[in-house]
Amino acid sequence: MARVFSGIQPTGDLHLGNYLGAVRQWAIDQDSHEALYCVVDLHAMTASYEPKELTTRTQTTATLLLASGLDPARCTLFVQSQVPAHTELAWILNCTATFGELNRMTQFKDKGQSGNSVTVGLFAYPVLMAADILAYDTDQVPVGDDQRQHLELARDIALRFNNRFGETFTVPKATVPPLGARVMDLQDPTIKMSKSNSSPQGIIGLLDAPKTIRKRIRSAVTDSDNHIEFNPDTKPGLANLLTLLAVTTEQSIEAVVSEYESSGYGSLKDATADAIIACLSPIQERYADLSSDLKYVSGQLNQGAERARSLSSPVIARVRERAGLLAP
Ligand code: AQP
């Protein structure tokens, strides 16, 4: 089975975009792949944060991943900072990546706007991401458009290291998640729904109450002509609602458009809210059960970290030997 690796940052409350764009597919991939899923808390340190919040969010994110269907019996679920291989390999790869290639990363250009207070960690973020992937001889990485450039960098770093020091790393391939959907902000449908960039009204959190979900969908920005057609360029808000209804009810966009084209936006919004509430309710129920047993959650994470350590340790030994470092 091909080995797949994916991560999620505990930078805020998980939202519908994280679920429909990534986590839902992760749960499916557990059966067809050897899957590793990681709460990447070290990445979350690259922007300003509160230590207590990071701890809580790391626990909540892991609990939500379990509630969303990740099953520790079928995948390796762990927290990044509990496996030292990530930081060890990141340093070695920092000495392989160049300043010029990191300087070209568009996500750094977007996020690193605040001059001298930008951390070296934010700049080197893509190298840590390369380490996350390469430490496990990963074959495949499911990526959205925003991460494609980082994955290309991970491949370039792996190839350069292999050329310089001899075959060491598996060079990973990007895959496009078949069920992936890009979920847009409900208030500004030209940007993606995001933990840290969206306003609360622009987001649907995985734990939001049905009343909140209904309110947010009803007040989602659309347009004024009340004509239902799927066109993300001219009608981005409407296209987002149609996408949400289609993916949460497992229908095609065409089927949803033809069902609602003679109705107004009000009926479409009601149906979309109903579908999202139905999609999230089993996750919310499982989350309530799991959060009353946090010992179970931390036990699963400890086991996941142990397994991740045992999978990464031969890779790190190989890298150290090729790079000329004495055995510890
Ligand atoms: N709006 C989205 N639609 C579809 N997929 C999305 N993902 C994130 N937002 C959407 C996917 O979720 C996975 C985990 O993302 P992440 O937490 O590592 O970072 P991100 O992509 O930067 O997500 P956010 O919510 O925007 O976080 P912040 O605000 O902290 O940067 C990824 O697979 C991502 O594609």
C-alpha cells in the first residue's frame, strides 16, 4: 500500500473547509493507504500564539480528527512535536534548501508582510513541511492548490539531497483529493474559509450549533439577481453554497443546480444549512463522547507518536549516515 502523509495546523477551530477539503478524504484513505496524519503544532508556532491556547487547540484538533472518522487502528495519528525526527530532519534540510527558493514561496510573501517581526520559523516553514513528509518515506501527499508549491519544494530538496549524498529519500508525489472541495469564506467568497483569516461570520466551525450554522448560511453573501447558476467567477457566493450543498449531500453540482434553478436563494440556503447540520451532527456527537474521555485521546496520541518514531528512525539514521554525522 502506498504511504500517505498529511497534516493540519492547530491554529484555530477546525472549520467546514478543513473537513470537506481534507479530513473527510483522509478518513477514506485509511483503507486504501498506509496513512499518517499529524497535528502540526510546530507549524502553528510560526505565527504569534499563546502557549495555553496552543496546548488546548492541539488537543481539540486531535479529538476532532478522531471524531471525524480517523481511526487509530487504521492510521497513525500523532502530534508533530512529540516526534523529534521532524525538527532534526528540518535542520539537515535547512542546510540543503536555499534562501532564494524559500524567498519565492508565495505563502510566505502573503503571510510575511510584517517586516522585521516575521520569524525565521515562518520563512523556513516549507522546510519543516518537507521534513514532515520525507521523514516517513512518504509516497503520496494530498494537496490543495495552496500547498502545491511547498510540495514541489519538498521534492526538489529530496532530489538535491539524493544527488549530492546518494539515494536517501523517497521522492513524494502530489495527489489531488478526489472528494476535495475548496470552501470559500461566507462573507468574502473570493477568499478561502480560513481559521486565522476569516471573520467568525465567514466560517462554519465543525462544532457550531445548528442555530449558528443556519444563521451563517442565511447571511452568506450572494448577489441580487436571485438566478441560480454555477459560476464561481461572476457568482462566487452562490457557487460556494451550491458546492457546499453538493458535497454534503454527495450529489453533483449539476444535480443541485437543476433541483433549485426554479427556486430562490432562500430555499437553496435553507437546504444547504440543513445538509451541513446533518453532515456535522455525527461528528459533534462523537466529539462530545471523546471529550469526556481525554485520557483515551492522549493515550491514542502517545501510541501514534510511538509508531511515528519507529517509522521515522530508520530514515533519520540513513540521512545522518549519508550526511556524515556520527551515530548518536
Ligand atoms: N477553505 C478550505 N477549503 C478546502 N480545504 C481547506 N483546507 C484549509 N482550508 C480549506 C485544507 O485543510 C487542510 C489543513 O489545513 P491547515 O490547517 O494545515 O492550514 P491551512 O490550509 O492554512 O488552513 P486554514 O484554515 O486557512 O489555516 P490558517 O488560517 O491557520 O492558515 C489542508 O489540506 C488544507 O488544504
